Amino acid sequence: MVNPMETNNTHSIAIIGAGPAGLMAAEAAIQGGGRVDVYDGMASVGRKFLLAGKGGLNLTHSEPMESFLSRFGSREANLRPIIEAFGPADLREWAQGLGIGTFVGSSGRVFPTDQKAAPLLRAWLHRLRKAGVVFHSRHRWQGWNEEGGLCFDTPQGPKQATADALILALGGGSWPRLGSDGAWVPILSGRGVTVAPLRPSNCGFDYPWSEHFRTRFAGQPVKTVAASFTDAEGEEHVRVGEFIVTATGVEGQLIYALSAALRDTIETIGIATPRLDLTPGRDLKRLIHDLSKPRGSASMAKHLQKRAGIDGVKAGLLRELADPEDFTEPSRLAAVIKSLPLRLKATRPLDEAISTAGGGVFEALDGHLMIRALPGVFCAGEMLDWEAPTGGYLLTACFATGRAAGLGAVAWLEARANL
């Protein structure tokens, strides 16, 4: 996969993928001397990074490290040493070094002072180019030739390149229009690398709304509800927040926070049923008392609005998801308001998801993120088999794994040079 290296200061490292992981790999790799080339299939670098920051770039999160690491679920142990080496505090210091200050929002999320991605990316690219990193746009990787060279499709036709070490930072499969299309999966699988199937993460879910409900409420946010859910393993999940009704189902912060458990449960038993508490600030006993008051000539809609504060899209959800019999008795109505079942049977398609689960498994890599079956080939970012909720966790892990792969490539080359 790589070419013999003559001396330590003449080595070359190729990086494929110019998102946060690839750019951070380049920053780490260039510090080891030699040549660093970054290839990307798009016309410009950092396309997904810029789009993710369109509404405010959430770089990382300010919570304590142990809590932060717990967000990575089953892959916490794999990512722990990588993130501990370059975690949220390090990322903020790194941004400051680019002249980009940061602040902690009310939710604990960390943003650039101006909340924009473009100034950070411009400063970063300027520093990388000044350090000697060379960028090649519109180079779509096609794998290796028989001699181990890298093959690319470009607007000018097929091109080839060689390198002493290779870092792959190709993203997952959730943003094909921005280059993350998962086209690398068969390439690596064909070389004997174990790749877990790509699945949607931080995603929406389908629900067959009635035409009346869809027409009236699609696009509206459902604010301040609690969702509880027991997954296929019997673990209870509880979150408070808001979500959005879409024409095809549900999405948004609250749904994304539960999406991994919902998806896995659907895959296991065919259905997942989170229960929505439409009045999280009012307990069941009080709600029964309030709904038991006579409504006289008032309609049920007016009664719900006056006695339970339920109107608009929440009232629509109640009508859509509850049984007609639930409205006949105050205690029964209160019970369903506090535990309204939302029966979900499918995620939205992978290319609509914010991020991807699955990818190259850590068991196929060494501690420096090098593929054991392909010496000199390293992986970083979302193409690795991990997932995390939104809130800066995704970006932090991409930055951290990119840095680890870049340093790993340099260390591997230095070790070879000293043989």
C-alpha cells in the first residue's frame, strides 16, 4: 500500500478527505516533516463542516470529561485515549490559536464567538498551506492500482499518486451531495477490512400521519415535552426537549437524542414506541384534578387548552395518536397526555441523517488507527465505527481521531526509517 521511504525527512503522506478529520490529520502530519497532500472529491474543502455550522458552529461541549466520554456508548473505551489526548479544552485552545475565540452557551455547548464556521476554516486553511500542505480538489478516490498507487477520477481524467503512508478520512454515508457517500466501503471490504454496515444516526423517523394532521402541522415544533422509551435490551431512556413534526414523521433534537436506541430497537423487534409526556411540568395527580373540572358547554379543545395548556400541535398530536375512548374520562385522558405512544417502524433514509453509525471497526485497527491488514493505511473521523449525539461530540471525535491518525502515520514512518 505504501512506497519505501529513503529518509525521515523525505517521506510523503497522502490524506483523502478534507473534512475536519482529514484537515486535522494534515496538521498533525505536516509537523513530522516531509510532504503532505490532501485529496478531496469536492470542488472545495470542508463542505460538510461549513453546512454544519450554518446555524451556529457547535465545536464541542463543556461538560466534565467522564460525562463527555459516556456519550460515545459502546465505543467509549476505544475513543477514550484519543479524546483524552485532544479533548474539548484542547480544541478550544487550538481554535484560539487560529484567532477564533469560543464561548459556552446556556446548554453547555461551545461555539466560536461569532458562531460561524467560515472564519475558522479560512484561518485553518491559511495555516495549513503556509506550513506546506498541498490540496488537490475534485479528486475522487477509486482505490489502489496493482502497484499500490492511489487512483483518482478527476475532471481531467484518471490520475494516480503515490505516498509512503495514507490516511483515509472519507466520512460516513449521510451527506452524499457533500462527498460523504460511503463509496469507500466496497474498496476497503475488498481488501479484507471489516466494515460494519453504515446506518443512519441522529436521524428522523417515519410516521404515517393522517392527511389532515400532515397538512395542518408539518413543519411545526413540539416544544418542551418529555420522551421515555424502553429499548430492546430493557434499558430505559428519558429525555426532555422539543422535536419537529415533518411531512414524513418526526425529527429534531429530542428525536436525535434517542435515535440510536430507537433505530437499534426497530432493527431488533420491528417497532420502537417512545411515550411522550405533553405536560412535563405537571404531575399526573394534578392533571387529573384539572381535567376533572366541569367543562360545561366548552368544547374538548377549549377544555384541554384551559385545563392542561394543550393546544395547537400538541392538541393535534393528542387527537392523532390517542384512541377516541381516551377522551371519555378525565383520568384516562390525563394518563394518555402523560404517556402518549408514538409507534415508529423505520428511520428516514441514510442520506437524510446528520451522521452515520457503522464503518471501519476498531478491532481491525491498531492503537494509532492503522489498519492492521494494510500497513501504512490509517483511518479517521466518521468512517470509523462510532456514533454520538449532536452537541459538539461528533466534531470533537472527528478532530481527535484525525490528529491521532496524523501522529500515528508520522510515528509509523519514523519507526520504518529507523529499522
